[in-house]
Amino acid sequence: MILINTFLYYLFFASVILFMGIGTNKILDSKFDKLKNITYCSKIVISILISSILGWLITKGILLPLKITELLPLVCFLIYVCIDAFLEAIIRLTTGKSSAEFIISYLVILLSVSESISIPNTFFISAGCLLAFVGIIPFIMAFRKRNSDTTSDAIFCRLFLYLAILLIGLSCWDVAWSNPEVFQ
């Protein structure tokens, strides 16, 4: 039950896009053409999950006992680069296409390794962050379709207001006035 709560927390209530801002610039400028490619999506998912789990294992087994947890970002970076380069080489050899993506994956790995307490927890945090990106795509596409005739500066202003409304909608369940004991 705790793992499901963790998953839902990082999927909705602490969405990496809305609350933490990870990937906001990428998701605004993205055309979502690469997401239709199954090799691109599977490479991102596999590299994030494997890198997160390996990063947690190295952090728990080496960095914590030696008290050098300041090296966590470097260790996660090195693990992710190795796994990503390996998967990129396999994809380029088999399909001949590039599927490079770095910043969102790396930040999700850092978040999941730094905020987890176990391997399953790391897995569920990573999965929740990935699904938060997938869950915001229909909202962004609908917003773009509706505002396709305006200039780019106006679109970004409206889009940030739209994201703020989504953020308030996801957070409004946790207000003090909805507690029945307040009115007694």
C-alpha cells in the first residue's frame, strides 16, 4: 500500500512537471513526434529504471557507508551515460535512427534515487514520474490545438497559466477549510 501511495504521490500530487518543473521547457517545445516511436519510449523507460535502481544500489552500498553522498549526482550521471550510450548504440545499429534524450531522464533519475528508501520505492518513484509526463501530454496537445493561431510569446504565457490551473486543481483537495472540524 505504501508503494502505491508513493506512485500516486509522484504521479499526481508532486508531479515532476507541475510542482518541480522538470521538463517544463521540453514539454512546451516538443512536437511529440518521437513519442509515437516505440523504440524511443522504451529506451527512455528502460534507461531510467535501470539507472535509478543501479544508482540506488551504489548509493546505498558505497556512498552512504563512506559518507560521500555528495557524489550522488556524478554517480547517477555516469551510470545513466553508460546505460544510455549502450541502448543508443543498440537502437542505432538496429533501426538506424537516433533516440537521444538527456535532461529529463537524468533529473528523474536524480529525483528517484535521492528520495527513495528502497529498490521498489525507487522503481515506483521513477514510474510515477514517467507517467506524469505521459499524463500531461493530452492537456498540452489540447491547449496547443486550441491556441494554434496566437503568437509564441502569448502561447507560453497562456500555457503557464493553464499549468497553474492544473496545479491548483491537483492540490485543492488539501485545503484546511474542507476539514469538518474547522467549523465546530
